Amino acid sequence: MRVVSIVAQLEDSRAEIILDKILDVWLDKMALVTQLERRKLLGIALTSLLTVQSRGVSRDLSSLVKVGLDPSGKQVRCRRETGDWSGPKPTSLEQVLASCLQACALMYSDQLSSSVSEDDLDYETEHDQRRRMLAATDPVHTIVLRDYLQTQLTELQQQLGTSQFEQLVQTVDVETLSQARLYVIM
């Protein structure tokens, strides 16, 4: 938010107006980002804005929750309780990971570490070691987006109070709200 405040001063505008413009462009251009890790990182950043007190965030709550639920933009979904798929069944590991609400941080890290057998460890290069160390600290690989979304929504509810939070939740479109309730407590 400091950057937004600085830009607002330079533009001789209010920080809230600058944040609104940034959100509008960000949400509009999110679909152009195709790499899963980058989309997840943008999803984490957008989800972190849920607790910012701004009319723009309130106005775009539906879009922010939608990105927090599925930053991949794919329509494949996996119901947590039953494991049933809605939409076309996934054809790749990336679709499976994206469909389960980006629990991919841990699953992806597990996949990377489990794909290296004991025999392959002898042949691991320094580059492989650096990649593994980076993945162990990278937010894309360590943050489970669903859990982070739940944390941010809980914090937003505490900031606003239950009745105001419920009013805000009612502004979320019905489809996004029903999907969100499958994965997070709202």
C-alpha cells in the first residue's frame, strides 16, 4: 500500500482511486497470464488485498474470491468431499493441481521431491539442488492458496464485523459464492 500511496502523491490523486485503477487492470489482464506458477503468485497477491479497506476491494470481492479459488482460470473442479469432477476430467498434472484450489503448493513440491529416486540423488546437479532450495522458500510452492484465502476472509470478517461481512458476501455472485462455500467457510 505504500507504493500505491507514493503513486497517488505523484499523480496528485487519492490512494483509493489508484488502487481501484490497479485492481481494474489487474483483474482484466489476469487471463493473459498463462503460466501456472505466475497465475498462482498473482492470485496470492490479489488475495492479500482482501483485507485492505477500500471500496474497490469491496466492489471486486467476487472477482478476488474467484481468483483465490482458481487462479488458473480453468473450469475443471474437484469437490473436496466426494472427489467427483465437474467439467471435463483433467488431462494433465497441472489441471489436477489447479482444480483442487491450488493445494498445489504442497502437492507440487511433493511431486518434485518424490520424482527423484534414491539412485538419482547421486547424479543431482548443483542446479537441481538450487531449484529445490528455491522451491522450499518460494511462496508459490509453500502457500496453499485455499488456506490463504480462508485466512484472509477470516481476517476481513474480524475487521468488518459479522453483519457487515455478511452484507459484503451477499454482493458476490451466486455461482462464485456456491463454489467458494465448497472450499472455504464464508
